[in-house]
Amino acid sequence: MRIAGQVHIDDIPKICPLVSRAVNPQYGEIGTRVVEVAGVRFGGERPVVIGGPCAVESHAQTVGLAHAVKRAGADMLRGGAYKPRTSPHDFQGSGLEGLCILSVARQETGLPIVTEVMDPRLVGEVAQVADMLQVGSRNMHNYTLLAEVGRTRKPILLKRGMSASLCEWLGAAEYIAKQGNLDIVLCERGIRGFPSGEYSRYVLDLNVIPAAKTLTFLPIIVDPSHATGVSAMVEPASRAALEMGSHGLLIEVAEAAFGEPKCDGLQAIDGAALGRIVKFAHTRRQHSEFRSPKAVEVGAN
Ligand code: PEP
Ligand code: MN
């Protein structure tokens, strides 16, 4: 029986030709497009580790954590100035002021910044500060936003919708690519499954890493913080993600010195734990079939 709107993995070359491995033979069977963000290379030999607060709350908190992330040896700083919250009554992020704080944090530490943009009207404003724009899980299906970030020349971190199939996720990447921007890094952040919410926040779908790698040449990283929602699970989940071939990690960090975070405190790890993860990530070379994508330099967009 054929059903309207149904897509299958085999349709990827047809529905997502721009990001499909099969349609772009220059990447071969295991080649990865290296996405460079201010000197940090996603999809290269070394996994990339991004650390930082869930939300930019204050100058002291974000700049202080940026220094902790730098000391831990991580490659980039994360932090949301605009936060997608379940309740409109909760803290929504510090907006423009948050962007200014992120810019100071970069100045002080030299760490490139990835931060989320939720509103197509604010893409230009956020892109002025961000080295990489994050499209969050809730906005993966926001095609207007995807086209808007695609029109910038900024690298994009595209999170997987929490209930999105791999086809839908690659379709979202195709929207960005269609605007001429192929600097896209996929980020698995956990999906809804029947046990999600019982003992962890979502179900961390590590199986999608090798699957995505066979279908696309885009780099893929993992966010073990939102996937698990439990700080004690973040370290082992990070190692597991690297073991499954992840090109990097996006991790939420907090320190007692800066007070209880306004959001997602239960999944945050401290600088010392981040340092252990960085050491694990940076001292290993990718060696399995899944973990040795050949870096292929194919002209910037
Ligand atoms: C985040 O990384 O700040 C975030 C809100 O994550 P997600 O979109 O995956 O829920
Ligand atoms: Mn968070």
C-alpha cells in the first residue's frame, strides 16, 4: 500500500540531492565534508568538544564558565541568548544583552561561539555575534527559519527534531543547503520513545550516527546533555557517542560558584568532568570504519 507523504531512506538521493552522499560522489563512501568554524574543524580527524551553559544568564556566569570551558581544553563555547522554553512564563533568555555577553566571552577566551536563533527576523542580529548558528530541536521543522539561516554564510548546527526521522532531519538540512549554505553540522540530541521521561529525558539514538554517515557527507555530533537529562549519564554517553563515530559533542556546563542555573541544571556537568571528556575525545584518533571518515576538502560554499 502506498501512503501520501511517506518517505523512505531509499528516497534520500531524490528528496535531498544536495546533502546526499549518493548524489555527491566526490565524497566517496566514507568522506566527510569538513565544516570549519573559526579554525575549529567538524568532520576532521579530531572530535570537536563544545561546552557552556544552557542559557546566558549573566556576565559573571557566562564569562566565568567560558574560562572553565577553555581550561577544560574544549574547542568552542555554547550558550543560549534566546531559549525555547515549554512555558512562556519561564525565563526566555537574556536576548540582545546575552549576545553582547557571548561576544565578551569570546574576546576573553578566544573560543568560537555557537548560539541558538529561533526567530527568522533575528537571524541577522544573532549572526553578527555567533560563529555558528544553532537551529534547535523544536525548530528543525521551521522551514522559514531554515531558509533564512541558509541565506547567511555562517555554519549551522542543525539539531534533530525530538520526533524526527532521519529522512525528515536530512530534509531540513536540504532546506539550508538549497540556499547555498552547505556548512551544516547535524546534532543528535535524543528522541522521544516510550521510556523517555521515565529514567532519562529522551532516548539517545546513537544508531543514527552510522546511518546518517552512510546517507550524507555532513558531519554529525551528539548532545548527551539534553539526550539524557541526567548529569551522571553525560560522561559515559559522551564516550559511547564517540565510540559510535560522533564527530563531536555539545555539552552543558555549570559551576556551583555561579549559582543554580535557571534551566537544565540537573543535566549540567562541571569543568572537571568536561576536562575528562575533552581528554578522552582529543587523545583518541578515529580508527573504526565508522570513525575514520576521510576529511574531504570540497570548496566552501
Ligand atoms: C539547547 O541546546 O540549548 C537546546 C535547547 O537544545 P534542544 O533544541 O536540543 O532541546
Ligand atoms: Mn538546555
